[in-house]
Amino acid sequence: MVGSPTTPTRRFAWAMVATSMLIGAGLIGGRSLVSRSVDGSFAGWVSAAPSAQGEASCRWRVLERGPTRTQHTLVALPGADLVAFAGGERAAGQATVLADLQRLRGSDGQGAWSAMTATGAGPAARAQHVSVVHDEPGGDATMITYGGVDELVSFGGGGGGTFTWRSPLVAGGASAAGRRGAFAPLGLVGDAFTLAITQGGASWSPLSIPGRPLADAAAVWWPSAESMVVIGGRLSEEATSATGARQLISLGGSEPSVEVVEDPGGPAPRYALSAVFDSERERLLIFGGTRNWQNGRNDVWSLDLSRGWGDATWTPVDAFGRPPARRFDHVAAWHPGLNAMLVFGGTRNGSDSLDDLWALDMSGERPTWRELDPEGPTPAGVAGAAAAWSDGAEAMILYGGTTGSTSQRDAWALDCSVTGGPSPTVPVPTVPVPATPTPGATATRPAPSGAIHLPWGQR
């Protein structure tokens, strides 16, 4: 193909915005690239990695609204039910941290929320914690929750600004510059609890582990190891306390245990990131995050767990296509039918709220970013929301978050289907990826500077 550019087919819908510079030539991932000019003119095409499973179309489905909530967790139970735990809400300029359980029943339909009661000694109020769930025989489940922040303080009399506890903190107190709102976290917690959920009810139990205080981490359940894997987070109230460590909380032995590993060659320290687990390949994927509450990231890393915890290795994911804008406080979920990591929302800089939806397609020869354009109504841009994949609903469920200075109570289901066979290699224009968000972006979407959109199929 080198030297003989071809016109793109109509199999994939895409859009190209003119860019001031197209540069480079050579080979990427074994694919031929045609030459490109540096004077703003277009000189050729590069082949995109094909999808191995046909075309995908997605649609957001409105669910019943739940209680106002942000900085909480959401886990999926067997069937189509989900449980939201703790988090906070803002009303009349006041922030409240909660310790309640809310159950969403029937997420495969319109859904219905109700308060969920549990016996036993449970955790105190918290936000910015992590929670995972694993299935038990007979349709039961156990949720594990760890860490978070348990207290808020108001600066400046509770004025405006974007509501969050994730305000930049520095040694000696809150930083006025870049502070996202009127609230900041005080106390980090390092305790952990299990919630046994059965047909007869739910019961809390403390989990006796030497947990270190940690907030704003990401976590997944690793089924074959009967363990919770925790990635990143911050270790104190200081914005500079980000960690890149991976932590294993194992429930498979006679006693729970914890192992913390620092990987010098792994991802940079970060918090407010996302993590998903691909159980078929026993790998964990992380995306985004921040280490200062002002600048997000958009890199992807894969942790191969197929050889066990001691031999686990990090690898940066070199994905084809234009990646999402840098962000943190977003949500992500693994879609097993698409073999893809879904990413929605977040914030680039602590001030805006994004509403874009992306899929990192892992089904082809090379991972490929695709911006999705679902049909029908769509959620508002949110940061600090929670999401989970529901096997029963066959959908990603999104709940809560913050838009501007308002905590949200909306709940949505993202339904995606795949049709047809594997898609062929598709020529797409090669464009530079901006290192930082470009001027002119709106409050919800980055400005399309040299952007291409590469969804799965025709719209």
C-alpha cells in the first residue's frame, strides 16, 4: 500500500477534522503507513487494526433514578441487581458522607431502587473507597470494601465550585490554587469489611487485615485467586501522596492476607483512575488518573496475572487510534461481549465534566480506541460516578456522579450488541495526538483538534 493511497470504505463510519500537520512514515505494529506531508495537505492513509468480531451498536437506556450520590461504589450481584454503597451528597451547600446501602433491582428493565439493610458491625461513613463483589453458590454474593475518606471540612463557608472531596491538598493544608470546590478530605481509612448478601438478607463483618489508609484507588476481583486487587490511590491528605503500588487482599486462605508490591517499571503513581478485569485472559487494565487534581492521564497499562501474583508483569498498552482525552474521576467497565474496556465521563482538569463514551477494542490484532456514539438520549457529563458490568442485564450500569456543583441521582444502562462477522482492515487517516486538551473544548467534550472517530460499525 505504500505509495498508493486508497479511499476509505464505507463499512466504518468515521469523521476527520483537518489538522495542521500530518507527519511521519514507517511501520507501526507491522502495518504499512503511507507518506504524509508537513504542510497541512493529506498524502495518504494508514490501515487501522480490524475488529475480530463484526460491528457494534450501543444505546443508553434510562433507569429509575436513585438517591443523590457521588464518590460511591457500585457492584453487580448475580442476576440483574446491583448494590451502591456509601459515598456522599451535596444539598444547600452542605456535604454529607454516608454509610448506607442502596439496591437497584431489575436493571435489565427500568429498575427500581430501595434502601438495603444489613446486620452486623459495618463500616462507618466513607467516600472514595473501593468495592468488589464475588459470586457465591446458590445465587448469593459477597462484597468486599476497603479504604476511603470518612470526614469533610468546609473551606470558605461552603461557597460554589465543583463539589468533590478530591481537592488538591499539600503539606500544611489545602491549596487555594486549583482547589475544585468548597470541601476537602480529612481522614483516610484503612479498614476493610465484607458484606454477605443472601436470599435471606445481608450481614456485615470486619475483615482483619493490616490495611494501610488509602483513598481514590481502583480495584477488581480476581476470581481464580479469590482475591481483591487494588491499584494506585493516595496514602494521605497530600496531593503528592499518589502511589503506583499494587495490593493483593487474599481471601482464599484460612486467614485473609495482604501483600503490597511496588513495581519500578510499572505505571506512574496515580489516583482517581479506573481498573477493569478481563477474566478470560486473567489480565487487569488500568486507564487514566491524576497525581495533582489538575492534570489527567490517558495511558493504558495491562497487568498479566495469568502466571500468578509473584510473576505478574505490567505492560503499557500501545493502542491504535486517537485515545480519549486525559482524564480522572471517570468510570470504566469490561464488556465481555465486545472484548473491550468501556470508558465514560470524568474530568480533564477538575473543573469540567465529560460526557464522551469510548471503547478500547481488544478483539483485533492490536488494541484500538473507538469513540462510540450511542443512539437515543445520553447521560449528562459527570465526574465521580460509579459503574459496573451486570451479567444479568448484559449492560454497563452507570449511577450518580457530579455535574458542575450538583450531585446527580440518574441511573443508566448501556446496551451494546455485535452483528456480522469480523471486520476487514480499514484505512483511516493518521493524525497527531495532542498531548494536552486543546483550547476551545466545551465543558463536556474535548475540541476536535486533528480528531478521528472510529466506532465499530456504520451508524
